[in-house]
Amino acid sequence: MKRNIILLIAMVLIGLIVFYVYKNKGDQSTTIDRAESNFKIENINTIGRIILTQKDGTRSDLKRVGDHWVINDQHRVRQTNIDHLLRGIQTQHLDHIPNRAATENILPSMAVTGIHVEIFDLNGASLLNYYVGGVTQDERGTYFLKEGSSQPYCLNQPGFDGGMRARYALTPVDWRDVRFWMEDMDKVDTMKVRYPKQIQHSFVIYKKGSGYAVDPMYTTTPRKEGEVTNRVKSYFTTLSQLACEDYMNDAQEKDSILQMVPFMEMTMIYPDKTSSLKFYPVGPISVSEFSPPVSRYFIQYEGKDFMIGQHEVMKGAFRSYDYFFGT
């Protein structure tokens, strides 16, 4: 009896050893350095810079500046885009390790389309350096490759049904915040708003003591009296939140549009410079009672950008002289 018990225990131990060896043999990840297959940074608050370089040379240099990010040291980054990227970096998880046959196809593709990703901490030290390739056939996984490695990995984001390449593949203009206002209204001496085809609504804002005053731009418009400072400040706040739909600096129609008469011209005059914006209607004016006369505008920000924006987002900029007096 005692001998049978010993034999039983021995058989159980042998079975456990065989199971362990078989499991490890079947799981390729146990034969590879786990650090090499780890592409995530759980504490994204330690990330200070992310450089994304595409094969055509397009480079998006994202830097954390205070409570926001900037792209290529020029423009503020759209918060939803950087949040989407950081969420991926925080949670991207190993799905499987491609076999040898799959790897022979993945590596050449990675060499042609791979996006180089360099991630640094707040002090400029390197945290991660890898390439992002294409997606799997079911578009649920994305191939990743560490710098200097020849073993690709397929990653996914738990809870996200789709590939992760798109969040890395944005161009510099796609990273930009759609809020385009670049003026420091505290330093503006005078602001002129002119409606070429409705001159009676045109006005001039200027500093007066510790507040502001508003005059009609043309003498044909009856002058009004009253306190306008609060309305002016509210107007400035609205302007600071203006957002475009898209940047169109390379649009073919740009030159012809700029030859048109704008709906509204806005000029900001500083002690040492002048800045201007012009809004051009897109398409013919609508006569429908259920929609605004103009649904979109082309916007020329002199020396900065050419954009397109929706009326519902822009309408706060289109104030008249009467607005500042509550009429």
C-alpha cells in the first residue's frame, strides 16, 4: 500500500513536470525576453516627449508644455488626439507573437511602412523606441517592433476593437488643435471688424482707461452711448474659442477665394504689429428658413493659415455694432 502511494505521488509529479514543459514549449513568449515584448508605459504622466517619424520623412514632434502639448514647437495639439495616443501607449498589450512564416512577411512591410516611435520622459531620457507597422487581417491587432530587434509582436488595446496604427499615423496638421485664435487681446490697442456688404454693422473696439469703448466704423451709422466693457470681454472670450473644421493651406482654390469680397474682415492692431482674419462664404447664400444663410466659411488668417469652418461654430465672431449696447 505504501509503495502504491509513493508511485502515485511520483506519477502526479511527473505529470505536472510534463504539463509545465509542454505549456512553456507551446508559449513562445516564455523563450523571449519579456521586456522586449513590452511596449506600454503605465504611468503616462512621466512622458514628456513623443517623436513620430514616417518613412516619407514626415515628423511629428510632440512635447508636453505645462497642461497641454505642442506639435513641432509651433502649434497647440488637439487634446483628444494626444489623449487617444497616450491611452494606447498606456494599455497596448501583447496579443500574440507571430510565427516564422508571418514574420518573414511582416518585417519587409515594416521596413516600407513602419512608423518610428521615440518616447522620452520629462527630463529627456529615452523610455521606449519602437516601430509601428500594419494591422492584422481582422484589423484587431497591430504589429510592433522594438528598435534593434528582429522579432515583431502583435499588440492590441483591451476594450478597443480596432488597429492602433491610425493614432500614430497622424500628420503634423492633423495633430493641430482646431482652435486657431492666436491673439493676445490684453495687448491689442485697437480691433476693427468690418462687414464690406453690411457696413452699418461694422465697428471699432479700443482701450479706454481701464476698460473698452466701441465706435461705429462709418459716420453713417448712428452712434450709441453706454457701458460696453463686459460685452467686449465676452466677445474676446468667444473669439479665443473659435475652432475650424480643417486646415487647408495647400487647397487649390485658395488663390481664387482670396480674390473674393469677404463676408467679414477682422484686424487686430498692436503697438508693433498688425494681425488680420477674413471670412469668406462657402457656396451661394441659402434662403432656407431652417438653416443659416451660409453653412461654412473659408478663413484666411494672414501669414498663418487658410482654413474652413462651420457657421454654427463661427457665428459668435459675427457681432454687430448694436450688440455691444444690448440692442
